[in-house]
Amino acid sequence: MTKSKQNGRVRVFVASSLDGFIAGPNDDLSWLPEPADSDHGYAAFMAQVGALLMGRRTLEVVVGFGVPWPYGERSVLVATHRPLPALPPTVQAAGGPIDELLDTALQLAGGKDVYLDGGELIRAALDAGRIDEFIITLIPSVLGAGIPLFAGAHQRHALQLQKAEPLPGGLLQLTLTPQPAPVRQTIRKGQP
């Protein structure tokens, strides 16, 4: 995986059902467990984050929680072409190809990491070879439908398991890194 020019990493921290959904139909998150005594490493992850890049749909879900803005003074770039609702001044809309969005987010992060959130953006960044690390917490639930984490990627991707940590409540947190695609050789008849 090629490191970004600005030295920060592009990272994903997400929960997924066993069948690969990050939200149920209509953005339903009721299947997620209630917050436990532990944040499962989220605070430590966020301490390394200088900026977020999220999709418009993800922003709307976050705003819909009706809680104070959860990202503090961090820069938040929202991939959208529509005007944003009233939000903190650290939030800005942006459009363009995934590489441009990530380059902008990395500049905003000032050498720290970028937290990438939203199914479509995650798949686009994975296909573009721009994700450095996934932290995926598997929830022991099968949703059957919803917003996929990986389904819809346009190519095959190999991920290497760096760590698997059991968490309370039957959760399993996986830390994975994308691997470069193997070089495929075509063997022609008559070649050794």
C-alpha cells in the first residue's frame, strides 16, 4: 500500500454485521449493541485522526442522532453536491473523484490520519488503492439487507489480518490492511 504524500493514513473504523452490512434498511442501526464500558478503541483511534471524509448519507445519519457534534474541532469533508445544513464551521462540502477528495482530506488532516466513513466512499477508496487500514468490529447479527461495507466494490481485494481481538458481548474486532494485487502471468501453450 502506498503511503499518502501528506504522511497521514487513510483509515476506516466501522461496525459490520456478519453478513457485511454497516446499516440495515433505511439506515437502521438498532442492531448495534448498546455502548459498553469500553469504546473498543474508538477514542485512541480518534486521537490519531486530523480530518474525516464522509458521505452525505453518513452525515445525515450522524446529524439525525440529535446529539452534540461528535467530531469536535476536527475538519470534516462531506462528499456531496448539495448544500449542507447549518453545521460547525469545521464542516465543508466537496465533490470530485475519490483521489481528489482523499488528497484534500489528507491536507486538512495536517499530517494526521483521515477517518473515512460511508459505504460508497469506502468501496471507492478501496478500489482506488487508497485505504491503509481497516478496523472492523463484527457484530454477531445477520441483517439480510441494508448498506453493504464491501459488496459493490468493482474488483477483488486481498486483505491481510493484522489483529483479531475478541470483545465483550461476542464482538470481534479485526484490524486488516489491504495487500497489493498479485501480478498475474498468462501462461501460453508451449511455455514452461
